[in-house]
Amino acid sequence: MKEYILLFRADYIDIATVSVLETKERNDRWMDWINRLEANDRLAEGGNHLNSGGKVMRSKGEITDGPYREEKKSILGYILIFASSLDEAVELAKDCPLLAGENTSVEVREISGI
């Protein structure tokens, strides 16, 4: 098995407008998906939710506040999974509940052994 990272992107501003009930429902769907990955020995150790604040550094010394101000989709967090191929990792990521939202994406990348 190879290790892959799933990077979760969404708009922090859109997330802030979601009701408490919808947030709970989304969290429940998220935990169901994570638990299925774990039950099938596909969830690797590592991963976390990221705080919305931070700095973005660009070439020529430009530094700006948090990515959520400049980018429509910021990285919300990530998990690591096990899969035999990129195609299988994509199949596992297709069930991610984040993809049910507007302006969201999941980037799937193999972890390099370098």
C-alpha cells in the first residue's frame, strides 16, 4: 500500500454562514466517512483541521495575511490514507462529504518517499 494525502479546500467565508444544525449534520457525515476509512484499514496516522489564520508568502518577498482573504478556496485540513494506486485513492476520496458543498475540492497526492 502507498500513502496519499487528501487536501480539503473550501471557502472559509461560506463555512461561516452555515447554521449550527447544518454544521452538526456535516460533522456527523464527516465522522461516518472517517470511521469507514478506519474500519477498512485505509486511514493512516496524521491529518488535522487547519486554523483559518496565517500568512501567505510569495516570490519577491510579498507576505499577506491568511490565505482565506486572497484565495476563494483555502486548505481547511488534510488526512493521510492508504491505497494501492492513485485511482484507488481517488475512489476513496469521492465519498468525502466535503464534496457535497459549493466551491469545495479534495486534492489527492501520493506521498513521495524522497
